[in-house]
Amino acid sequence: MSILFRTMREDEANEVALMVRAIAEHVGATTVPKLDGESLTASADLVDTAVAEEDGQLLGACLGLMTYSTWRGCRGLYVVDLFVRPEARGRNAGRDLLRFQARRFARRGARFIKLEVDESNAEAQGFYARLGFAKKAEDRLHILEQDEFKDFVSMGGHST
């Protein structure tokens, strides 16, 4: 059978959340993603999820959102997570799923793709390099995590 690429149905959100958790397991992350089906469904206005399916089984998922680059002066696709089940790897499912998602975002004006890859995930780094992605050594990710974000928001400097 051939692999079908389409948008996620609401009843598949739990399974997609499990795929995201599998990414963390794959890279040996010490933290477990908090994503669950309910929060993914509740964020459908922000996160756009495409899936790869074969014979009624989900093989992979690509979660993305529209971003904007002031440096490029255009919209782009930010890939939040891309996962393909191990048994489906080597069949171009990841490439084709990412291409499916990119085409969908291109219709909405996206002109580039941006994503992050765990430093320890050599397999993913190689995958993206083969597709033509360039690692931007000058970019460094800075994150204000949830607790620190809450503290930052509640600090002085309020405006009315």
C-alpha cells in the first residue's frame, strides 16, 4: 500500500502526542513532553498537524506553525516536531510528510522552514542535511521556561 498524507483528525490527537513523547525517548531526554491529546486539540488554532497514514495506521506526524522572520521579510513554517515510527523510516515517509506540510504552508505564504534538532540526534541532523537544511551556527536558542516566564510577566513595569 502507499502512504497517505493528510491533516490530523481530532480523534488522533492522543496518538500524535505519544509520537512526540517517543521523540524524547529516542534522544534520551530527561524531561517528558507535557503534550497530550487534549492540549493538542485545544491548540489547533495555533499548531497545524499533518500525519502520514498507511492501512489505517499512523506512521508519523509533523506539527508546525506559521512564523515570521523580520530578517527574511516573510512568513515561514516552523516545525515544532516531526516524527516517523521506526518501522516506517527509510521509506521517505519523513521527507514526504515534511514536504506535504511545507506545501500546505506555502499556500499560506510560507517561504522558508525553520526547526530545531537535538544535538544528540545525529540521525535527524543527517536527515535534514540530506534535504538541504543548513545548520545556522550563529543562532543560539534562548528560552524563558514556564516558571521563569510567569515570574517575568508578574514583575514591575506595569503599564495601564
